[in-house]
Amino acid sequence: MANETQEESPKGEESNTEQQQQQVRIELDDTGVDALYANLCRVSSTPEEVILDLAVNPNPTGVPTQKLQVSQRVILNHYTAKRLAALLTATVQRHEQAFGRLEIDVRKRLISETT
């Protein structure tokens, strides 16, 4: 279950053009969800939406030598994509603060056989 909240504006500090935000709690039921694993994501967009294609690359350290099957496609509007980007950035930053920097270049993570 995930919750999303918005902070409530302090009373007396809002102008006539601002609407008071109320705290919103959203509960999600994930009992029937199908989980998937992906180690490859392709992002494309149109003027109206952002498209994320997710797949599993069996050879993540090199160039795939075969056609990869897209297992899931997520289509978001740009507002939701921006919120997702902010949430993912914050999540990765918290992880790196707790466990150290994540190196995304696989070649830099490989241990050489000469050591």
C-alpha cells in the first residue's frame, strides 16, 4: 500500500488566487498486482505522453545480440512523468546516502581478472 499526501497551507497566508490545499490520503490495493523485473528501459515521448518500454536484457554488460521482447509498456502524461522523475530521484538519493554511490556504468563495476 502506498500513500500520497499534500501539505495543507497555513491559514491566513493564502492570497485570493490561491486555493487552500487539503491533505489527501490515497490507499492502493496491490493484492492482485503482477510484479515484473526489468533491467532495460527505453523512454520515448509524444507531445501528449511519455512512454516507458520495459524489458529484460539477458546480456546487460554488453550490446544485446538478439531482439529483446518488451514485457511492459507504461504510458504517462508529462505531469505524472515529472512527479515520477522527482520521486525516483529522491529515492535513489536516499539509497546512496545510506549505502554509497551507485555506479551506472557496468564496465566500471566489473572486477578485472588481473587483481
